[in-house]
Amino acid sequence: MAAHELIPHLFRTEYQKITAVLCRLFGIEHIEIAEDITSDAFLQAAETWGLHGMPENPTAWLYTVAKNKARNYFRHDAVFKEKIARQLKHSIPEAGEIEIDLSPANIRDSQLQMMFAVCHPSIPAEAQIGLALRILCGFGLDEIASAFLANKETINKRLTRAREKLRLANIPVALPDEDAIHSRLETVLTTLYLLFNEGYCSQGQDMILRKDLCLEAMRLALLLTENQLTNTPEANALLSLMCFHASRFDARIDTNGNAVLYDDQDSSLWNKELIDKGKFFLKQASESNIISKYHIEACIAYWHTQKNDSIHKWESILQLYNQLLLIEYSPIAALNRTYALSKTEGKEAAIAAAEKLDLDSHHLYHTLLGNLYTGVDQGKAIHHLQKAFSLAKSAADKKTILKQIDACEA
Amino acid sequence: MKEFLLLFRSDPKLVPARSPEEMEKMMKKWMDWIGGIAAQNKLTDRGNRLGQEGKVLKPGNVITDGPYMEIKEAIGGYTLIKAASFEEAAELSKGCPILSVGGTVEVREIIAM
């Protein structure tokens, strides 16, 4: 990989690690300093590597530079020194050098603690996700902006406000105590779930970026299951769900970058290892009586790793969607439930149910109806697919719908 | 959107003893019906079933066991839904599985306190 490719990649994997460690060391009120120091290290990498070529171990190089910059900052910034010195006394050796521990264990602990700091209930949900993308996943402003369909300026302002809130609330970079862990973890899981969906469902064309988003969300969820305090049934269920979905990542896109619908996917491309991991975490998740929406979604995702259609499969999926909707309504769950209904009760029953859903402005609603009317009433099928085409926002969706219209008209 | 309480009534004597398979089938019918309402985002609370036993308190500190066995239409459960009108609430109730076993659904508007 050349420097111009490697640096964005490393930014995504290492930025958050260095920032988390520095933030834990300095305290959340100095989050901006931690981020600035880390960004500086990357800036220096871009300059140096471009001129002199890449170092043998780029990650180690970044860590060393970040450590030095942190020490320099500490040495030269009087205010910072004054404020932090007292807190850090125990870790300052005689020479006045602070110790910055970038070992895998400390990185892991720092990241877990940062996850809880960023996903603190006092921070608005929108700000949490923005901060998580930036601080926990090392996403660039451009990427966050495209994820939120907003411009860079807006995102920058939003992140600045969110950091301000973190500072004012003076949230400790630490794991919550056992009493609070359940409710705090709920917020963390929601954020990770949204991150994963951003990658799995987003309209962006950049497949590498989208896959990275999913892998990041999985990495953070895995981090939760590796700590005794946060290794809950819900966390395992969420991770299981992510593994099952991610198993189809390579089968969802053809060699030309076009989306491949589930029915047309080559199931030999499904990642068996991830499916097995999904099963493992689902089993872990099922060791208590707790049934969260993540459990139900993981079970549905499990069924989708079984390519063969059977009435038992669809009956199970239908019942799972019924349960899911009882826990929490969402338009997607309502549409998917109706699709499952078409497999168990037939298209006519599903059409009747679909037409009650009141999701007229949703392109997927019309895609579903187009699909259900195919073979029943071609005119209506085409009408709905055309409506879906006009409502769809991404080029990829439009392309898929066009193909369906062609098939209908043939 | 208004809120409505659906009261499910049936004659306990008319409900036949069911095999586990039949119970499962009945359960599925209820889930499909409730799931259909939830899919329209019109379910407020799936509610609960009610036990057949009960007590009735009357003026003068009189407490009797609920004489439910003599009531043709005992309340067996309830669900809360949202609908724009009585007509819509009644329409949503049409698929209720209790109707297939001779029971009734009573639809009542909830008046917020």
C-alpha cells in the first residue's frame, strides 16, 4: 500500500487508539488536546512518508511520534502543565517525562472507557454518534458528513458542541459502576448498532469505507464482550447479528460494484467463518432469559444464512418480526414482516396487509408492492416500481429497481 | 390518533381444551393479528390475558368471588391500540382470533384524564 492509501487506513484504525489513551491520561476535559496531538502525528506522517518513504513499521512510527508530541506539549504548555501535573504526578518520572502506555492492553481498556464516556446519556444521541465516528472509529470529517448527509462545516460545528458538552459534564473516562452499567450499556449498543447499519445499509458507493464501518462496529462490540462487566446477553446478541449480516458482505456486490439482491447471491461467497461466529455469539446471548430486540434480529439474521426456502423458515421469520414489532415499531420491520407474510400466506394476503402500512413515501414500500404484484397484476407491479424509482435516492437503488421494471415488462 | 381499549370476551365454557399443537396454532393466530396491527404502528400496548378467577367488591364491604362461570362473556384479556376513528379501531379488530371461537371484541375509546 502506498503512503496516500495507507495513511487514511491507519487514521481509521490508529487515530482512535492514540486519542483514547491520551484522553484517559489527560481527562475528558482535554479531549481536544488529545485529538490535536494525534492529528499532528498523522500530519507529520503524511509529510515525512511522502518525502522519505514509508517506515518499516508505520504504526509503531505513529505511536512514537504521538508519544513525543504529547511529551513536548506537556513540557511546553504551561497552563496544561499546571493543570495536569498534579493529577499525573504518580506517572511522571524524575526526568519529568510522562509515561504514555500504548500497549494493546491499555489501548483496549482506554477504548472501552472512551466508549462509555462518548455514549453518556447527558450527550444528545446525534452528538454521540458523531463523536463515536470521530473518536471511537477515527472517521474523517468528510466521511461523517457523507454519513449524515450534511456538509463538513455543519459536522465540525456539531462535533465542537459535542466536545464542549463532554467537557462541561466532566464525564470521567471510566467504566460505569455495576448499578449503572445496564442503562449505560444500552446507549452504547444503540450507537454501535447505528454505526453498523451506516456501513451495511448506507447509499455510499465506497464499498471499502462501508465495509470498514461495519468492521469498526464489530470491533467495538467485540471489545464489549471481552470485558466481564460489559459481556451481557444484549452485547452478544448485537455482535451475533452483525456477524450474520457481515457474512454476506462479499456476495452483495458483483465484480462491477453493483448490488446483488439476496435471492441472486451466490451463497458459496457467504463467509462461513462469520456465520459460525454469529452462531457462537447467539449461543452466548441465549444463556439467560433476556430477549432484547438484538436477540430477535440476530435470530432473523440467522435464518437468512439458510439459503433454502422452507415454510418453516418463513413461518419462523414471520413470528420473529411479529415479536420485534411488539418491542419496537420501525418501517423496515413492518415491510419485512409483510414480505415474510407473502411467503407464508401468499401474495394476495400480503398485498392486503401491505396496503394498510401507510408508508407511501418510502421507496422500499413501493419496491415491496412491486414485488408482490409481480405475477398477480403486472400493471400495478410496474406502477409501484416506477414510484419506487422516483423515490429512491441512491443511484445503486435506482439501478436495481430499473432492472426489476425491465423484468416486469419483458 | 385516538386510543382504544379492546376487550376480549368469550364464554369460558365454550373454549375447548386444546392440545399443545392447537394452542400453538392459536398463539400464532394471535401473534399474526397483533403483529399486523403493530406493523401499521397502531399498537400502543399488546396488553395481557386475565385469569378466570376474580373478586367483586360491592357496597357495604361485601366481597364475592367473581361468578364468572355464569357469565357468558367473561373478559379474557385486553389490548391497547391507536386509530383515527371508531370505524378504524373496529376494522383493526376484525381479524381478532377470538371471533373464530365465538368470542367478541369490545372496542372502547380511552378518554385521557
